[in-house]
Amino acid sequence: MKFVATNSPTSSDEIKKFERQRGILLPQDYVSFLLQINGGQLNPLESYALVPGWNSLEVQELYGVTDDPSRSITNHTFTNFSDFMHKVMLKIGYNPFGETLFMDLREGANHGKIYIRAHNSSPNNQILIDDTGFQDEDDYEEAQIFFPVADSFSEFVAMLGPDPNEA
């Protein structure tokens, strides 16, 4: 994974402030990323991943903790889920086709998992995201277009590299 532009570094204090405001705890591997790189635009030739059972994925941008509302995890909300799910599904980036990457912040086994909201793909026959905490029918409907990408942010980052079709 290589960036063409990154955000200014953030601080532990800013991350803790965001966690308190949102009432969540970010996974340590993502906190380390925010402290070191803090997101930005990725090089399209170095941000490619094959997602088993789904498709190829190119990441255009990863969000950080910034004052720029278009590039910050602090300003991105997701209104399709109930309030509970909005609290625990964090937008962390997107691909060139407008499909959004989310991090699962629910406590337990799902904490830190990465999903793509693949609205350009047909719904999953079965919901592939654990439905713990879903509040209503809208949550289930929206969950049909979430596809698991990685079990952690570290695993997700390790997946990203050159597009093998361009070699």
C-alpha cells in the first residue's frame, strides 16, 4: 500500500477525543495507522486486493482524523442503519466506484473486521455480517450488501498491493 497524498499526523489525544464522542474503542492496529499515516489517497497501482469469494478491490482513499470533513472518520456518518449500528460501523474509506469500506466496532469477535458496502453488487444470498445488535428490518436489508474483506485492519492493509493484471 502506497499513498500519493497523506493527511497531517494526528495525536493520541485527538483519537481519544473521537472515541469518547462516539462511545467506541478503535482497534489498536487502526490507532497505530492513524498515528503514523492518518489516511490519505492511495496510489491506484499499489492499492489492489483480491477479496476471496467476492471480487477485486482497489482502494482510493482511507480516512483519518482530520479537520477536512471529506477525509475524516469524525465527519462520516452512515444513515441506512439504526442509531446503534451507526455507532458501531465506522466508515474508513472507499474505492473508485463509490463503494465504502467499513470497520466493525462492536465488542467481541467482530471488533476490527473490515467490510465493503458493495452496493454495485447483488445482495448476498445470506447475510455475511454477524447480525448482533441489528435493531430493525432496515439493518437486515442493508447488511445484505456488506461483504467481509478482512478480520482486522492489519490483515486488510497486508492484502493491498500491486494489481497483478498490470504486471
